[in-house]
Amino acid sequence: MIDDSIFGYEKVNAADQRRDPQSLLNWMERIIRMRKERSEIGWGDWTILPTGSPHVLAIRYDWRDRTFLAVHNVDAKPHRVKLNVRNVTNLLSDDHSLESIEAFGYRWFEIA
């Protein structure tokens, strides 16, 4: 059991995290729920898209007139991204840009 003043069980515990909408636990539950709601990932056809960087992976999923795009930077440095897609909506934040991605960053988009 971790018994320290910063990361100990009295400060970091599931009961407190459930009450905190900004906690890691609540974020993880939201991201898992969103992944389960995106049936394109499990049922759709997928295509790896060129990004202009060997450190950035972009996968497009298409199923039943719905398109999902996952972009992941697996490097410790930010990278510029060159994707030929339009009309994207970021599902995780208000940043709808596809031009760059932060270190170890990821973005999930819906394509209209």
C-alpha cells in the first residue's frame, strides 16, 4: 500500500476520483465508453493513412456511412501531420486541427 502524502491512499483513491469529474478514473471511463460507442472500429473496414511522419499513425475506419479517424503520435516529440481529410470533428476536445500533434498525443475524429 502506498502511504505517502502525495500519492497515498488517503489522497488518491477511487471514491474521491468518482466524485471528481476531472479525475483520471472519470476520464478513463469516458474514453472507454466512447470507444465502445464507435462501432466503426469493431465492424468497419480500416485503412492506414499516410501522415508524413513515421512517428504518427493514422487509421481510418468506415462502416455504415460513418467514418472514424484515430491519430496517434508514438514519439516523445511533437510532429507535423499531413493528412488529406476534410470536415473533421474532434471527439475528445475542441481542437479540430490536424496540422500537428503533441508528444505521445492522440486525437479521435469523426469525419462528416
